[in-house]
Amino acid sequence: MVARTYTVAFEGVEARPVEVQCAVTPGLPAFSIVGLPDKAVSEARDRVRAALSALSIALPSKRLTINLSPADLPKEGSHFDLPIALALLSALEILPSDAVETITALGELSLDGALVPVIGALPAALAAAEAERSLMCPEASGAEAAWVDAAQVIAPSNLLHAIQHLTGQMPLPPAQPGEVQSEDGLRDLRDVKGQERAKRALEIAAAGRHHMIMIGTPGAGKSMLAARMPTILPPLTASEALETSMIHSLSGLIEEGGISRTRPFREPHHTASMAAIVGGGRSAKPGEISLAHNGVLFMDEFPEFPRAVLETLRQPVETGEVVVSRANAHVRYPCRFLLIAAANPCKCGYLFDPARACPRVPGCGEDYLGRISGPLMDRFDLRLDVPPVSLDDLDLPASGPSSGEVAANVSRARAAQQERFQGRAETHLNADAEGGLLEEIAAPDSEGKALLSRVADRFGLTARGYHRVLRVARTIADLADEPAVRRPHIAEAVSFRVSGLSET
């Protein structure tokens, strides 16, 4: 007799179904696990044996074989403990086979039989729902998995409770979704004094998901401005929240099963490695750019990041996904994020400050900003200088629109884009439009086209730069609630593309 139950193996954000087979056959006593297990999976036999011993269940003096099918799919992680234990108990006729075969299980066992929470409960629940099975996971992971309504989630705290549930002695109630995380502590855009042009750039960037770079002296407010971007972005939709939370689940970042509707805001340090930013490592885990999916990636001290890390951003910024290649697999992660970069104009930071003369002007600034390659800089839709704020402005009371008022404008502009791109799976916002679609939705009037032609000739805009100006102009028109792109929209878009920054 071969007993079966089911679990999953993670390949990127996808949870691949795995059949756990257990056979008890005559022969010398042995407990083996086959099917490309890694070290953590191979060690499951000792954890399972100890957990069963804690329940006074002795293994027979026979040959126990666990097969993880498909056998050519690598199996990694400690979440195979629970399905291995259930398949073994079913083979020993302690658990009914029909009950064990109708569930997808994952969970790590401690030596006393307690179930330890594991990563990936949310994508595992989606896989269970697709296979029309219920999910059994540790109690601490149940609130997270329960967000998938299509699958019943059973969350025992230990192996004994799992056995009692499957045998009908003490059925467990389905787990309930965790509370949505609070959005307290968000900062207000009105707290930033001065910098009206930078605030306008934030609004445009949020409305169309246009990548932005800010360059200014230390203390000008670049980080303060970037930190307020989440306050003007609309909340995640239900599908976006689920998609983003799946990535966070694989990284173990969901606390107490709560899923937030606030868009993620990631700000890695400039000493972070390529694997930390792009993704990779031993198990090809998602990096910061994927953790920022549907949100904001803020990279302060942008030129200080390793050159190789900066250059790897070029493809994800364009395509919205990253491929982590390894010898045995190519793992894809979504990474549709809004990139905000901040940098000083030079190493010391005071290149344009007349009160602090630098003896290395202008070579200092050229060398420092030269660390950002031309192709990467060309991918920023909005480029702006952030001048220092005067003391007179700091003494003034807070003024200007609040984050809530700007967020309302951004939501209205995004609603217009969603209506415009309805039915187009790969196009969500103006920043995604390209080719004939872009020419259709962002064709400027005659005056705007003449202005754009003069700018292209004067500043040598690339084809990518030309199209990015059109995308920004379309977003500006959406913010103004105007159906057509006109000369003022082109002029403002050009002002953010061609500035003193581009000549630095």
C-alpha cells in the first residue's frame, strides 16, 4: 500500500504541487526520503521520528520510503515535515487515507510535535484552491493563508491536533483571515516646507508611475519628500494586495497574518548586495525590487550603489519583472515598482553652493554623477534639482495641499487611466504605454509637437526620451482632467526632462 498526501514546492512566486508518497515495505529498518530533497528536507526524518515518539507512536521495524513527486523538481525548505508525517501515519493506518488525500499540507515539526510557522502559506493556499483541496498549515500561518477564500484552511497548533482533526475526534474550525495592518504613522506632504516643484513632480510620478531622480545638496529634503510618496498613492486593489503579499509571504514579512492595503515602500542601503536588491542567493529569493512590487523603491545615495547593481535595474525598470537565473532553474519575480532615486551633486554634496567653494569644481560633480550610466539615466522620466530650503521658508507655517488632497488628484488620474487601458492585460498606467497605443493616447496638438521637435533637436533626446516625455505629458493632462495633450502639458513634461541636472 502506498499512502499519499500533497504539499507544494516554491519556484519563484509559483507554488508547484508535490505529491508525497509513503511506502512501508519489508526489509532492513530504514527511513529514506527521495525526490531531490535538500538538506532541510532530508533532516525531516529525524524531526518526524522525534515528533511521533513524543506522541507515543513507534515506527515499525520495516523499510520506510518517502517519495516527493515529481522527482526531478528540487525540494527545499522545512515545510515538508507535516506532509511527510501525515503520509507516514496514513501508511501506518493511523489516519484514514481518504482524509489525508484531500488536503495540501505544509509545516515544520519541532521535536515535541508542535507545528512551527513557515513561509509561503499564502501561495500554498492558492495552489490548494486550484487543486480543489483544503490547506493544513501551522496555527501561526493560518491567518495569512485564510485570505484565500477559495480554500478551507485548517491550522492546528501541533501534530496531535492535526491527527484528531483528520480522524474526526476533535474537528478544528477553519482559520480566519488576520486583521489588515494599520496605516498609522503616515506622514503628510504638507510637512515639507518649500520645494513646490518637487511636490509637483511627486504628484506626477504617483499618478503615472513615472520613475524620478532628485539631485540636491544634503539636507534639502530629498529623503523627506520620498518618504511621503506612499501617502499620495492610492491603496492597493484586492488583486494587487494579494499579488504583493505572495512575494512578502515567501520572504517571511507578513506579521500575524495581516495583509495591508498600503503600497510597499522599500529603501535599501547603498551597501546592499546584488542578491539583496535584484534577488538570488542560495534559494533564489526575491530581492528589494520585487518586495517593492506595486509600490515604491527609494534608493538614496544612488551613485554610491555598486555599478553592477545599478546596471541590473535597467531591464526590470522596463519590463516589470526580473529573472533570477541559476544552474538548475530560472525564477521569475514580478517587480512593477516606482523608482525614486536621490543623490548629491558631488561627493561632498555642495557643488553649487557658493558659500562652500569646492576646489574640484566641475570635475567633482562629473566624476560623481558619472557613476550613473547614460542608459540608466535615460530611464528616469522626471529629473529635478532640489535646491536647499531657505531659513525664511522654514519659519513659514505649513502650507500647500495635504497628502489627502494630492492623493485625491492622483486617484482621479489613475481612474482615467484604468478606464483608458481597460482590457489590456500588460498596460495598467501611462508609464506602460508604448508603440501605437502611446501615439494614439498622447498625440500632442500642433503647437506641442513643434515644441517637442525643437527640444529634441536642441538637447538630442533619444527615442526613449521622446516617448517618455509623451507619457509624462499624458499624465499631466490626466491630472488636469483634459482629454487631449496640449502644448502646456508638453512644456511641463519637457521641463522635468531637460533641466540643469541633465547638463551636469
